[in-house]
Amino acid sequence: MKPHYLLLGFALIAPLCIPPANAAVLKTRTTLHGPQVYLRDLFEDAGANADRLLGPGPGPGGRIVVESRQLKAIARQYDVDWEPISHADRAVLEWPGRPLEREAVLAAVRAALVAQGAAPDCDIVIPGFNPPIVPVAGASAPLITQLEFDRDLGRFTAMLSVTGDGMEPISTRLSGEVADVIELPVAVTRLTAGSIAGPDDIRMVRVHVTSVHTEVARDPAMVIGMQLKLQMQAGVPIPLSNLMQPTQINRGDAVRLQLQVGDLWLTGQGMALESGAVGDRIRVRNVSSQAVLEAEVIKPGEVRVMPGTAPITTQARSGTALARGG
């Protein structure tokens, strides 16, 4: 290709490199759709060798830059009618990519773990996991192989392979933790000792089985309406030992005493020396005899003296309840 010159009078002003009309045109930026680079990716009108494979391109999400000197060598090798205009000529080739969905990887890992005995709803944690980059276009499928699962320790290792349309397979090693979970009621906010749990105080959450070390409430119905013996932190499973029926009698309350003697029911007046809920055993004092007795809370203001304790001195006034048969 001979340079054309612009003449002004008889003076030679400057050469102008004007390519012929049928010359190839450099593609300065090309979006690839696969892992290979072809001659046509570098030049428009590349000629008879346009479909010639030049070699591997960048991976998904990557790019390569072909500088002027290399472009010139490629053009000469494949008879492309192109010459660089300057050393700044270059071609940038990019293959768009995206991170593989984390959910897809977890689903593949879960399926493999379940096949080896893990619970279907187990929690899976993969610390430091960086999802591989896959092409934006086309489907990419994760596959788990070489799985080693230690159920006792709750740990696993595996090989993650990703395949898809027009991409080279990607393989990476995974390691993580597995925990069986259970849904349990927990406090929404901190509940103080003595408070009675209501429906709005409780919610269900997934809890690792290994974090439960005592008998805990398994259902909201086991908590709602119950009184807490100790303060309860939010988000923590609620031990059954921290639940009791709401207090029906408080220390110092006047109570009605009942004692069954054979077929007779004797009643008297007393004072509670302890607080208690229905079914609790508390100490009470008979106000007539001053005897301290053990009694079971029946309902607010009423207790039943336990058999074998000292008899209750009934009220002296007429009308003290003496009922036969209960």
C-alpha cells in the first residue's frame, strides 16, 4: 500500500496514509461469546482467513489487549490488508462474566450432603467462598464431586465443578460446616424475670441442634401465658426450667386453707409465706394456731394443706365449712 501525498504548488506538504476502500478495519473493542479468539474478532473484512482460530481468549469476566506490533504480525501472517496507523493501535477483547449464584452452589452442596445422610434443612456455611465467574449469557451448572462428609464433626470438603455453554469447565475446592437445625420459639426482645410471655413476645427461629444443651420449649404454646423465673435474652431458646405457671399467690397474701380428713373438708385462714403458681407447694401459716404448714396452690387465694402435716385449727365461729365427700 503506497502512501498518497498532498501537493501544494510544488511543495511536498505531508504524506497521508489513506487505506484502500477494501482494506481491513481494526476492531478496537470486541465482546467475545466464547473462550476462543478468531481472526474476525480483531478485524472487519479480515478476508479469506476471517474464521481462522488464533487461540484461547480470556476467561469469563476477563479481557486481553492485543498491541500494535502483535496486530501487525497477525495481519501479515494471515494476509489481512491492514497496517497500523500508530503504535497506539490496539484491540481489546472482553468476555462478559458474572459470579455464579451462591444459592445454586449451596443447593448443589446440600443435595450431595443429603445423599450422604445430612438433614434436608441443614445449615451450610462455606467460609471465604468466592463464587467462580461464569459467562453472562447461557446456563452454568454447578456439580459437586469428591465429597467427604464428617457427620460427627459437622464438616465437609468437596470439589465444585462448573460447566456451561461455550465455557471451559471450572473446578475449585470447597470446605465448610454443616449443622442440623430445628425451629424453636425464642423471645423477640429481652424478657424480665416474673414477666408473663404473650403472643407478641415469641417468634420461631432456626437454631443449630448442637447449641441446645437442655430441655427447651418446642412450641409457642408451651411459652405463651407462662411466667419466667429468670430473665430471658432475645433470640435464645427458652429452657422449660425457666417457665412456670403465673403466680396466683404472693408472699404475705391472705389465703384460705383446705384440709381433707377422711370424708371431711376442713377450712381455715392463713397467710402465705412464699409465692406460688397453681400446683406449686408453698409454706403457709395458720393464723389461729400459728402453725407453719406445707400447702399446694389451688387457685388465687386458696391452698390445700398437704396430708401428713399438722392439722389446721378451724375457725371458732359457726359456719366453718365441713363438707362431706369433697
